[in-house]
Amino acid sequence: MSNGRAHGPVIRVDHVSRVYEIGSEVAVRALDDVSLEIERGQYVAIIGSSGGGKSTLMHIIGCLDAPTSGRYLLDGTDVREIDEDGLSDLRNRKIGFIFQSFNLVPRTSALANVELPLAYAGLPRAERRRRAMRALEAVGMGDRAGHLPSELSGGQQQRTAVARAIVANPALILADEPTGNLDSHSTEEVLRIFDDLHAHGRTVVLITHEDNVAERAQRIIRLADGRITHDELRGGATEVVR
């Protein structure tokens, strides 16, 4: 399965720092000179304790926040050069988001929820429906297409959210604590889907604080105090000291 550009990393973060000003005299450095590249087709877990910087990095990777310094390239595009409308379009085309709280539209069927990114992209209704059904079937939710979120279990809601994330064939699947609200059985179901997405060439970045979830990934990046402290690729590890 091919996604996005033919060459180069999907994510390139160059010397990125993010500083939040709190009042006139206090500054919190959430990220401190972070650099990393994530190649096409990698399955990466970013892990760290609360306050370590992983949520800030996720927001920057997802184009939901901007660095104070440094630059971020998403699929070869420098996001600094794009206005707010362009960023919204870039997010819709290039990133499939999956959140801990599912973020499904409550009074809308699973099928209509999955269609949403395609509606924003302006695709005709028949094409939207065809692609949304195919995405639901890919995550084992084809028989629940007409159900409202309230009629689905937590695991089924998250699988619907995964279908919505993949329906537009984005360059990047970005999952923020996707198993945080799930029981162990549903967690295993969702993680098996991520395994399958990776096996089919998708680029998956998973934000988590759970070691057992991170260990499913091909690569584990650990953050502490706003810096990368460890970057481990299956079969070898590199300690980062700065």
C-alpha cells in the first residue's frame, strides 16, 4: 500500500522547542531541541510520563500547535509556510487522527462518521459511502455501519474511529492514547488493527504512557523533560544523551 510521496520521511522534526509563557516571568519548556525522523511505513510509539512532552510533540506532529523554534516537515511540506486554512486542509489530507475519547458525532451513524473526512474533501456521496463501507469492513465493523455511537461498545467505537482515520488514505495515522478508555479485550482488538495497518505499509505513530502498548510498535521513542532520552528500533537501541 502506497501513501503520500514516493520518497523521504513522513515526519521530520528539526531542533524543535516549544515554550509556553505563563504570566510575565514564568516560561515552561515543554519540548527542548527535539529532532527526529519517522520513515514511511514505520510503526512508532512515543512514550513518557505526564509532563514529559509527548502530548506537546503529538500536537506539533498533528499540526495542532506550532513550535516556538525549529521546523517541522509533514510528508515533505514545511508547515511554517502554510496559513491556517492550508493547515486545516493538510491535516484532513495527510493525517488520520485517533483519540482516547473516540470523538465520534453522537447522533450520526458509524457509516456517516467515517464519511466525514471525505465530505470535507468534497467527494461525491456515492464514492464517500463506498469508501467508508470498505474502511468499516477493514476493521470488522461492516455489520455495525448503521448503528449510532451510543449503540456501540467502547471497542467498537474506537474501531469506527480507526476506520474514519484510514478512509482518506492519509500519509500518517496519529493515535493519541487510543486504548486509554478500553478494557483489555478491546485494547487487544484495537492493537491488532494497528499491527495490520503496519503490516500493510501504513505509517502509525502511537502516543501512550503504557509500556505494554508501546511494545507492540516497531520503534519506541521515550521522552522525559521535553527531550528524547531513548530511541529504540526493534533489533537494536540507541541511547540519546543531551
